[in-house]
Amino acid sequence: MRALFLLATILLMAALPARAQVYGPYDGYDDYGGYSYDDPYAYPPPPDYGPPPDYREPAPQRRQPSTRAGRGTIVIATRAHTLIYTTPWGEEIAYPIAVGREGKQWYGTTRVVSKREHPEWRPTPSMRQKNPRLPAVVKPGPSNPLGTRAIYLADGLLRIHGTNDPSSIGKNASSGCFRMYREDVEQLYEMVQPGTRVVVHR
């Protein structure tokens, strides 16, 4: 009997016209960031890109000439006002220096021939001609422009030395020699020996 009632109910529902459920228009699309349903992007439109850039490999960077000239070598970078000593064990030590004035600069390769503590300074004849008040010899002391140490190079005129004018370091100030602070030249003096190669760059 129960089965007969269930079958009759099913047949009755099938005979009645089906009514479709109707939903009202949904206007809640603006709840998501202010974009309506018809917006073409779910996120802000992308910017208007121009043509793709013409990508190229970067040009090789210009590098200053390497100061590496072998162990146990002094390299002087004139424009940088820097002396670099590479120790025999490969450590590079850089010192600020004063270099020659324009027209008094020398470039090339030379070597250390000798060195002297508390050197005397003997002005050249041309220096004494320009300044007759210069003495023939300036003894060691505070007024000696060579300072406390001098390292003589192969041409006999150029030197790496101290100075009694530390304000000149970092400038084009000398007649061709290379001036160093007192503590720097004393340190370098202890490390370099006659025969040490010296390379002077522009």
C-alpha cells in the first residue's frame, strides 16, 4: 500500500508543469575592488607599453691599467697620487703620495739602486740657479725636504722620500720625486731593497 502511494505521488508530480526558479539580477560585482562584472580585467589594466627596448650586451667597462706588476714591485699611479707596493708574499699596500708638477713628471720602469736614512739634500744646479738662496747641502733635520728616509731610483735624480711639507701629499707638488708621509716612507724603507722594480704609470 505504501509503495502504491509513493508511485501515485511521483506520477502526479510528473504530470504538473515544471516551474523554473527565477533569480533577480545580482549587482554585487562591485564588491570586489570597484570593478563591475563587465570590466575586462580582474585587476587594473596594465600600462600602455611602448615598443620593447633594444636590449644590447653592456659595453665592456673601461678599467684603469692594472697595478699588479709582480711581487716585490713598486707601482706608482701618478694621476691617482698613489704608490702601491706588492710585497714578496703578495700583499698590496697603498700609500698616498705627492708627485711631480706638470712638466716635471716621469713615466716608465726603473729600479731602486740605494736607500738612506736621514739623507742630506743637495739641490741641483738648476734649482740653485732659480733660487740662489738655496744652500749647496741641507743637512738632516726639520728643514730637510727629503724627510727622514730616501729611496734612490736608477736615474740618480728621482727619489721616493719623506717630506717636511705633509700638506703637499695628494698633489702635483714636487720637481719629479715622490713624497710620502714620514710613517709611510719609514715603513716602505724597511721593506724594499736595492733592485726592487719600480713602475711609474700616468
